[in-house]
Amino acid sequence: MKKNIAKKTLILYVLKMLYKGSSKDKPITITNMTKVLNSMEIACDRRTVSRNVDYIIEFGLPVVKIKGGGCYYDHTAQASE
């Protein structure tokens, strides 16, 4: 049974995975984030996760997308204001 979470909290789960589980040396793929969320019984698809990563970048947090579908939180950069 899937968890009944508010749709707007999905972006927070994505941000937490990026912040705690990725780095420049160890990026996480959109597909892997989708699998983790679905294993937590949070229903989502790859496009939704990708769109949320784009929103996080647009907001100004130091998240970097790399070729091949990976991304990471750049802990060395400062978030733009």
C-alpha cells in the first residue's frame, strides 16, 4: 500500500537524498532516486523526480545535473540567495 503523502513533500524527499546521499564523486541517478522513493511506498515516476531536481536547481540550491541522468548536491558551493 502506497503512503498517502502530500505531493508537495516529494521535493523534500528528493532534496534529502541529494543532500545526504550524493557527492561529486558519488552522484545519484534520477532512476535510483525513483526506485528508493517507490521502495519507501512513495509513488512517483522518473519524470516527476527529474522535474523536482530542476525545481531545486531553479530555486538556487547547489545541485548539479551531469550527463547520463545523474546529479549531486555540491557541498563545496554556496547556495545562491
